[in-house]
Amino acid sequence: MDLSFWIKMTEEREPSYIKLKELLSKKVSDRKVICPVSPTLLVEFRKQPASEKLAKYSQLIDGFSQGLSIRNWHSLFKDEFTYITAEKKIESKVAYSHFADAFSSSTRLVFGQQWTEADLKKAGDIIFNHFVQMSVNKVFDIEMDENEIGNITFIRNRFSQLAEQEKAWRESHQDTRHVIEQAEFTATVNAVLPLIFSVLISATESSAPSFRNLTTTSLEDKKELLDRCSTFWCRYQLMTALRSNRAFLKENDLWDIEHAATVLPYVTCFACDGGTRHICSDVLRLDKRYGTMIVSKVDELIEFIELI
């Protein structure tokens, strides 16, 4: 669910959202439904100052997500690429983690060399169990490197710059959809190259032959391989569709794409605003591609959940 659904359920001003909240509460309690959050959703909440309202949002997220979040797309792509090159089926579980992990492409814990293996395992277990018990509000208080690539604050700043660059570009260019798609494909390749290199460097002896085969395949085969990575294909296709169907881009448009590209292939139902639904369903038909229900109206979401 996007930000507006969470806010309206918390505010309880509209009967339909009160009904949605009550329905989800029962379904989550019965372990029939879970509502994972995403890095984009969490950063929207984290931008807000601490308040009683934010605490209520956090409480609802904690209850309906049970701590589950879609992973940062950098981490998810690396796993998708590893699975695809090894000719293995991508399991949906690779898309999920605890929401504390969603704030960065990786969480690094550095210990002194004097630590034994037993001590490291014990410390790791303690820290993991501590994270699992933390509320969203507590995670918001954790200090992060704002400039780290993959950090959601870094991404937010980058999106603001991209929106301005797109505006300046359109003032002097009028590109066809094919040209836009080629540009977005190239930009996405450049974005994932460091991730691909990190996978290749860390390849085990058993998986190395699969990666070496990449050097002998054609450009068409390499493109086909990347297109099989859902987060890669969705990102450049969604950006292409967005640029082709909007007179200009806003920062929030790019956040919608960031949210949809990672989430859509791995959830049963995706609730978003009308504009995002149009791009995802009417233009790209991602609901058919991934078997995901895409809704933008609260009554549609209620109807879907009632059938579970």
C-alpha cells in the first residue's frame, strides 16, 4: 500500500478506510494477510518530525507489517542476478527482510580482530533479535550515513536532481518512446554495473563457470538475461512509460517508480494512486506479467481482501 492508504487508515475519517483497517486487523491476526512496507514508504514517514501522529502511523505499520519490508532494490537486484546467471528460479522470499534493513543497501557490523567465531555469532544473534523487536519509530532514530550509495536519503536527493535534469532536457529535446527506452535501459545498466561486479568478485568456485559464460554471450543474450531480473526490467520500463506519458516529472513520480519497480513482482496485491495504476496496469500491463492485482480505490482493495 502506498502512503495515502496508511495515512487514511490511521486518521479514520472516512468509513471505507475504517472498514479497511478493521478488515486488515482481522486478516493479519488470523495470519491470512500481511502488509509489508517498502523503503520508499519508510522514507516518507522518516521525513516527518517526531509527533503523536507519527507514533500512530508507526503503530499501525508495526501491527500490519509484522516487521516485514521489501528490500532495498540494490540488494534485491544482486540476488536476482545471481539466481538468473546460475539458471535458478528466483524465490519470492528474496524480496523480503526486516524493515530495519530497508534503509540501506547493506547493514555492516564491524568487530575487532580479537573476536572469536563463537563471540561473533553470539553478538550477531543478539543484535538481530534486538532489531526484530524494534518499532518503526525506534529505527527512525538510528543514525545513518546520508551519503552512502543505496541509502534511501541518498536516493531521495538523487531523485530531486533527476527531476530537475529531466525538466531541463525536455526544454530542448522531443524524443520518441524508442529513444527514451534505449536511454533508460543504458542508464539502468550503468546503475547496476557496480552491483554486477560485486557479484562476480564474490562468486564461489562452484558458481564461477556460470559467470564466466557471460563473457561469451552476445549483447542480445546479455540484455535478455538482465530483462529476466524483475527489478531491472521494471525500473527502466516504468521510467520509459512515465517519461512517455507525462508532460514533466516530479520527484514524487520517481519515488512512485522506485516503489512499484521493486514491489510489484513480489506481492499479491499492490495499492497505489490512480496515476501509478494507469502506468503499471493500462500502459505496461504489469498485473498480467506478474499476476499481481493492482488497485487504486479503497473499495477495490476491500473487495480483494474479503475474498482471502
